[in-house]
Amino acid sequence: MDAPADPLSLPAAVRAFDAMAPRFDERFGGWRSVAAQRAAVRRHLLATFPEGSALLELGGGTGEDALFLAARGRRVHLTDGSPAMVARAAEKVAAAGAGGSVTLDCVPLEALGELAEARVSAGLPSFDGCYSNFAAFNCVEDHRAPARALARLLVSGGRAVLVVFGPFAPGEVATLLLRGQARSAFRRLSRRPVPARVGSHAFTVTYPSPRALARSFSPWFRLVATRGIGVFVPPSSAEPAISAWPRLLAALERVDRVVSAPLALLGDHVLVVLERTGAPA
Ligand SMILES: C[S@@+](CC[C@H](N)C(=O)[O-])C[C@H]1O[C@@H](n2cnc3c(N)ncnc32)[C@H](O)[C@@H]1O
């Protein structure tokens, strides 16, 4: 699909990330809490998708996870709604010589149905699975439409691994209360879209519980598992301070490995695993 010509036509959240794309890796890449949470997600992705899998990535940003998976024998079709994110990812893919394993496409989640239609019409093969890391699905209000599209894009039995913000993260509540940001501290409890900001760009995010997300997917997917990402490993709101404590973080990562299943709903993020059970009529 072609990139949308007019940046103002992009969804507000996409516009916000688009503006920060050139600085995205620099801003978040050095934070150890983010690296620890990313490492946990990657363990699950490797365990879920065997070598040789053809995967669709949603909200793939600058391609960090696509390049990681490509280096480990998976093929990834990275999509993101932000043209600048996709452009940055393309530069990194070219620099890594990974063009044979990672392809790129500028597609907002809102237009996933068009991608499905185009691929089905062209007779292109279905993907073995899909994944989305770090909250792209929190940037949309309607989860049913992308779910429907994904049911057309994945093979029967294919898995969708979606990493979304957890519905209640005690680590973030504590951090924000300590900073005197009481109103923000409990925003995840809202069942309505909540104002958010990246740089100077305002948009809204949603905090669906994993069950609510699974309900949106339920006509075509069944919920398989939920895992907490960043249960004791702190959220990025604890940065940059927490990066100064690498040994503490390493210990908290070990704790998270033990509690990620029973305390899944308390994670800064929750990794939701869904399995495609049917296709839209
Ligand atoms: C926090 S970043 C995470 C990027 C990447 N997955 C990572 O782990 O580094 C969220 C990404 O979601 C993308 N995004 C936000 N809203 C989107 C939408 N409606 N459709 C597609 N992508 C979207 C943004 O452009 C951004 O790249």
C-alpha cells in the first residue's frame, strides 16, 4: 500500500509517533526497563513462532523486533501507520542487509481490512502469525475491525501475539503518585479513551482489559494465554532513574519470569495470545 499523502489525514496517535520517528530509538533504546520488557516479549515471540514462520507485524515502529526475528530465521512483513517510522525501519533493514527477510508497508490498523482485501485478491499466501509490541493496539478505539482483517490475513490456527498496556499497573501507579501525578496514576482504570501525549502531540489511548480485547477478536479468535510484561520490572515512567540500577533490574527480570502468568494483569504491559479459529463469511 502507498503511504498516505497528507500527514494531516493520519490518525492523531500515528501523527504523534511520526513526528518522533527520527528520535524514537535514541529516546527509548537506552532505557534498561524498556530493554528488559522487550527481552521478555521476544522470548514469547520466539517460543510462539518457529523458525521459518512468515509473520505480520502491526505497529512495528523502527523495526527493532522485525530485525531481531529476521536474524533468527523468521520472515516479517512490518506494517506501521507512520510513514516516518516505516522509512526509519527501511533504513535499518537496508543497513542490516535484511531485505530478504523483512518487507515493509505503511498501513494504519484502521486500514488493515484494505491490506487483507488486496492480499487475498492478489492470491498472496496467508501469514503464519502476527504480533504487535508495545501498545499500538492501545492507539485505536475499534479493535473489532483489525481483528476481522487479521482473521483474513492469518492461516487457520495462526496466533496473534498482542502486547498492550496492562489494565492496572501498580508499578506505574506508585511511580506517578511519588511524582505527585495522582490523576494520571489511575488513568488506566478508565473504560473510555484517555488523553495522552507524545512530544507536543496530543491524542487518546484506550486501556481495554485482555478479556475485552479478546471479546473484540472472539468471532474469529480464541484467547489462549495472557502474560504480564513488566510486573516487577518497572514501567518507562520510572526512567531515567531506574536505568542506574542494572543489578536490581536484572533481579526483577528474574522475578517477572516466575510471576508473569499468575500476575499477568498487573504488568505494565500484557502479552495477549489469541488463536485464529475462523474467518469472516
Ligand atoms: C510505542 S511505539 C512501538 C513501536 C514498536 N512496536 C516497538 O516495539 O518499538 C507504537 C507504534 O504504533 C504505531 N501506531 C500507533 N497508532 C497506530 C495505528 N493506528 N496504526 C498503525 N500503527 C500505529 C506508531 O506509529 C508506533 O510506531
